[in-house]
Amino acid sequence: MLSRYRGLVPYLLVLAVALALAWNTFHFQFTPHGDRPGPDVWPRAILALIIVTCLVRILALLRRPFSSDPVMLKDVLETPSGAGAQTTAPKRYPLLLVTGIGLTIAYVALLSTLGFFIGTALYIATLIRTGRYRRWPVIAVVALGGALAFMFVFMRIVYLSLPIGVPPFAQVSLMLMQLMGIR
């Protein structure tokens, strides 16, 4: 029975810290500027998500049926998951990892030239393709949609100034910013 409650300890600790930090966000001293969010919005949002996550996990642990045999991570990892369980080690692709790291470095290096939208769309597409996914229409939709979503969130909601790129790439960024109502 004690092991059941031992699993609650990390969630209770994180919950207590998150509640204390959330309490502190109600005491931020700042001058509001029109309709722009203050410095308290994002910490409160993140802490609220942490609090909800901890509460959900605590309730899930409390509602779980009591078992006299505690399940440890080691037991789960060593137990085969079916009759034809895989006995060989999963295949690893270190070259793909190195390629992904190289793509990330290239993304950061080219961001100021290509602009955020084009650079992010190309980065997402090449990263998905490097991960061995082969359906180009799906890759294109995910890359363009992801880049648009990131651009909208960062520029319209979070108010970050992102690189627009150099001509002719800047025209794409400026057109999208105008369509999204970003000034």
C-alpha cells in the first residue's frame, strides 16, 4: 500500500511548487499597455497546465486498482509484449541522427536569409523526410501548415519579432504577415 502512495510524491511536490509559483504571478508589478498581454500571462498559462497535469495524474494514481505486486519500470521493459515479441535490439540509425543535427544547424544558419516561414517549412519537410516518411503530399501539408501555425502563434499571439528574410524571400513573409493581420 505504501508503494502506491510513493508514486504520488513527485506529482505532489511539483504541484506544490507550481501552486507557490502561480501565487507569485498574482503579485507581478507592471503597467498594462492596451490590449497586449502582460508579463504574467505566459507563466500563469504554463503553471496552470502543470497544475492540471499533476492533478490528473494524481487522480489517475488514486483511482488505479490496488495491486499487491508493484509494477516497476524494469519489469515492464523486460517483459515481452506478446507471443511474437521482438527478441533482437531495435535497429538504430545514427546517420539519420547526425543528419537531423546538421539540418537543425542549417536551419538556424539560414533563418535570417530565408525568413521564418520558408526556413521553417523547409526544415519541417526535410526533417520529416529524413525520418524516413515518404508521402510527399502529407509532408508538404504538414510542413506548410506547421510553419503557418508557428508563425501565427509566435507573431500574433506571443508578439515575437521573427526574421522575414532577404528579398525575394522577404516578400513571402510580408505577404503572410499581412494576410494574418500582423503589423
